[in-house]
Amino acid sequence: MLHDPSHYEPPPMAEEIKLPPRDKDVLRGLASEVARIAALPIHREKARLWQKLNDLESERPMVWINELPWHEMNVDDELTPRCEHAWARDQERDLRRLLYQWRHLPGDMIVSDFLPCPLAIHSTDFGIVEDVDIARTDAESDVVSRHFNIQIRDFPDLEKIRMPVISHNVAATEARYQAMSDVYAGIMPVRKVGQGHIWFTPWDYLIRWWGVEEAMIDLYVRPDLVHAAVERMVDAWMIELDQFVAQNLLALDANNARVGSGGYGYTQDLPAEGVGPADVRPHLMWGCSNAQIFSEVSPEMHWEFALKHDLRWLERWGLTYYGCCEPLDTKIDLLRRIPNLRKISVSPWCRTERVVEKVGDAYVMSRKPNPAIVAADQWHPERARADLTEFLEKAGDHSHVELIMKDISTVRRDPRRMWEWATLAMEVAESFAK
């Protein structure tokens, strides 16, 4: 995540990374497994199918799983760390999770034939983080209940939102790159990777500083203040993006990068490779936006206080994805105002018949099955299968659909539920091949 409104991210430090031999052995063993998987020809076929989907020529629905409750997923110590060095443990965690997902719930995932070394990029962020009271039901889980303490009450408080400053610590990047190149030598190539797809969501931030009820009331009571706040947030993101461009820090995302709240970004309409860092610009990439808190806001107010402002951002990108958890079935005509829109989130709270009628074959429907299906007291795979089948039957042969299981807060410490969901989702998707 480029930003996290819960805390400030400290700047990266350039430090030499020296690993004990045992840590290197662990990482090399894991990377060898990844290399074997990455060499499988199935990835080329999956990439072709994702590209067909995103080019509105889909051959079948595609399946992808994300945002897992990893603290509940460990079986037979597959996710148990062995490394001692902090940097090595981060590497190990990512490799183990990748291998775990491939073994147990791959869906249509694609494994890269290189290991990414992210550039050591830092943003000073927006100058304000949430002041929050937290309630937990599971000490190990990142999913918590929050009460936001208000920090934005009137026009002077908007000055708390600062314009970000981007910097790249070249020495820190090189230290990480050299460490990775040394560890994985002869197993997998390592590639420096800049800032890819950017999660742009002004309202997800504003409500954390403003308060949900307070912000919704101010749409009516103090519209000028709301407009000013949203404009300032869009300004901040635009200024930050300009710095990414000026410093040649962007990376292409028409590949197995996640786009918006959906699946992969493969498409013939954007380049996937062959463009040097100095030439990667927003018009060669995917953009996105959403206003999740506007689920009960009218289309007119959604346009006035969200999308009209977002267009300044969305117009900069080659293709765009809109939406997340909010129901958008009553707002498809509104979304048609986005000139480069390609994918629309279809949350569990949409009315299927209405969204299918409105979307037709004009966009990809990024369907989000309800993750509550794996969180109930009892796991009912037949219900999960029926839910997917019902949606795809209503969507019809001419639609373009990706099935994205995400926001999985819990599997009731029974990870095999997700394994079974992945298997049945693929069976359903393949049964709807055109």
C-alpha cells in the first residue's frame, strides 16, 4: 500500500544486509520451488485468458483470491518462519504465502518468472493519520473495529492535509537488490520494480479524519467544505503522481499486478513490457477509484462529491477500474461518464439482475462473492457453488466476469474451507466457458 492512514511510514534506510548461512539456505530452497512453478506453461495460458477478459473478449470467468486471514491459514507449518534476520523473514513470508496459495487455492493466479525488488520509495504522506479507538475480537487479526476521533471540523482544519513529497533512496534500493541477487543467484532473476498500480480512494481517508456520520451530514449541511476537502485530497494525490513521473519511478501494471479491488491487469490495450522506466507514464497504466462510504448516497450526490472530483485523476490513466465494496448497481449510468472505464466492482450488495442489465458486455464485472460464506458456524460448499452459479447464469453468455474472493476476515480457523472454495469456484468458472 502506498499510504496507510493508520500510521506514518518511516523513510527506508540504506543498510548492508548480511544473512546467516541458514537463512540463505531457507530462502534459496523456497525460491527453487517458486522457480519450478514459474516455469510451468500454464501461466502463459492463464495470462492469455486474463488478457481476453480485460479486452472484453472473455472465454470464461476468471477466479482470483486475495486478502486472506493469514494468521488462520497455517497447516503443517507451511507458513511457519525459519529465518532469523528481519529482512530475510520478510522475504520468507512472501515466498511461503505464494507457495501456499499455489498449492491450496490458486484459482487463476500467475507466478512471475522473476523476483521483484521494490524500489526504496518513500512518501511523506498526507500529514495526518487517524486518531482511533480500536476494539478487537482476535488479537492475531488485522481486522478490527474502529471509532474515529474527529480531526477535521471546519475549513482551517483542511490545512492539516499536506502535499506529499516523494523520494527514492537509491542506496537502499541497491542494498536490497544486491542482497536478493546474492541469495537467489542461479535460481531466479531479480528485477528492480518501481511504483505500480496506485490505490486511489480519497473518501476512505477523509472519513477517518472527519467521522462517518459527520461527513455524510456535511454533504447536505456544508457542501462547500466537503468540496474543498475532496479537492485538496485529489490535489495531494496528483502532486504525488507528478513526482513519480518526474523521478521515473512508475512501473507497468498490464501484467499479474492487481488492478483496483479486482484481478490482474493483462490487456493488449496497455504495454506489459518493453518500456523503460523513463518512459512509463500514467497513460500506459491502469487507474482506479471508489467511494465506499457512498453506498447509500444518491447517484447525483455521488457524482457531485466524489466522481466529478475523481475524474481529474482517472483521466490520466490508460484504463480504469471503479469501485470496491459499495453497491453500484444504481450508478452504472453515472460510471459511463468515466471515458476510459474498463472494469466495475460488483459487490455482494448489488442487485444482480439490475447490474447485469446495465453493464451488459460493455465492461468487465468484477464480482465479489460474499466472504461470509466461509465464516459461518458451518461450512456449506453447496451454498458457495450455488451462489457462484446463480450469478453467472444471470450474467449470461455475453458478459465478462471475474470472480474475486477478498476481504476474508476469518475462515473460523479452518483454512480448508478456502481450499474447497477455490476448487469449486474453478469448476463453476470452467463450466461457463464460451
